[in-house]
Amino acid sequence: MKLLFDFLPILLFFGMFKYAEGKPDWASDTASQWLGFMVEGSVVGPSEAPVLLATVVVIVATLLQVGWLLLRGRKVDTMLWVSLALVVVLGGATIYFHSETFIKWKPTLLYWAMSAGLLIGQLMGKNGIRALMGAQMTLPDPVWLRVNQSWMAFFAFMGALNLWVAYQFSTGVWVNFKLIGGIGLMLVFVVAQSLILSKYMQEDLAPGSDATGGEERKP
């Protein structure tokens, strides 16, 4: 359920873009009606309308995400705050300047912010991934360091890959990559890392060892 909640803005962005792309006249009329005051000539063309409407949807969805968590008294993760700031600023720029370039930078800046956050934490002696996953598994300190570094590298790579797709392919292809490619690569990375880490967890739970990696205590 939490996974669906986290990815909801992306899913809605994808859904609105595809719907508007399939109904260009409706998309142009709707975008011109609601966003025309921000556009020269007050008319949004059929080719530009889908991404502008999808951007409005993702801004509203992210605002509602944060609002829902605050109303329920739940903690809003730092990355969600960063995502909200990026989507409002870059999404607003996309609508105001009538250019999808700004919103295309949002995933990259978010990925790089997460990578930088892990790096800064590591330099300060804190392992961000261990803080998130330490309650679910026990690993040796050198392994936790490699896990943290692998996530840093993955986020940095994803940020660069997003820009490459954004500038080398059409907006429609980028939208497909944003949902299918982004989530797909994340799942592949998580599964691959789980397979690599499984041997450490098996060793940790081997007979004669307790859950902390020490010798099992005899009664």
C-alpha cells in the first residue's frame, strides 16, 4: 500500500499524459481554458497540452500527498519534501514558460539529491541505507558501507540516464521511461542487491550464531 502511495504522483502523471495524448483536441481546449492565461496568445497547442496537463496533475497529487500525511499526524520524509519543492518549482516553470524541459529535470535532480544525501551522510559518519534497513537485516559494517555506496552510484546513474532519455527521445518516450523504465530498473537493482546480500544473511543466521552475528549462547 505504501509503495502505491509513493508512486501515485508518477502514475497519475503517466495516466494524464497518455489520456491527453490520445485526445489532442480535448487536451488543447482544456489546457487553453485553464492555463491559457499563462501562455502567449492564450492558446496551448495539441503537442504541448499533454505534458502541461500532466504537470498540473503531478503538482496537485504531490501537494495532496504531503497534506494527507500532515493531517494524519505522520512524518513527511525528507525526500518527499524535496520532491514537492522540485515539482512545484520545475512544474510551475514548465507551465509558465510553456516548456517541458523543466519538468524533465525533476527526476534527475531528485535522484541526485538522494545520492548527495547518502554521500553527505557517509562523510559525516552516518549510513543512510543502514538507518533505513538496519531493523530488517544485520550485515557487517564493510558490507553496509558497500550497500550505501551502491545506492549512491545507482541514484547518480539514474539521474544521468533520465537526462539522456529526455534529450535524445521524444516527450512520449521520456514519459514511458519515467514510469516503466524508472520503476523497472529500480526493481532489477533491488532484486540483484538482495541476491548478493542473501549470502551474508545466510551466514549470519547459520547454526551456532545468533541474530547479531555472534556465537549462540548455550543455556
